[in-house]
Amino acid sequence: MDACLDEIQGSSYNVTRWLLYDLDFNVSNLILAAVKHNPQAPIIFQHWFPQLMTYSRYEHARERNFDFNWDDVANADMEELER
């Protein structure tokens, strides 16, 4: 979590609840499914940034510099939005 707080430049920004709550979700898939659901809607990436930067399970997203494509969107699990 310290690395995430350093990245967003401040420990006064409390992301603990987000980090704990989102343990039950696949955040990278949530983003892709949201885009698949409505490609025209704005996505609030700041909400998911702490999870993507903190958890090792999102290393794949960091390695590709979050450069997802439309194939990734097409393969998103839409049921993630209902969980």
C-alpha cells in the first residue's frame, strides 16, 4: 500500500477501504467490462488506480502499461459487473 500512496503522492489520501473492498473483484476486468457495456461512458480510472498499482495480481496490467485494446474489451467477463 505504501507504494500506491507514494504513487498518488500523499498518505493523506486513504485508499484502505477501496483496497479491502475490491479484493473480491477483478478490477482490470471491471474496467474492460464497463467499456464493453458502454464504450461512450466515462470511466473513473482514479478509483481503480490504487488496486492496479498495489496488488500483484495486476502485474500483467502494469507490465503492459495498462495498454488494453478492443480485443481485451471484447473478452471481458460481463458478469463481473453483476457481482
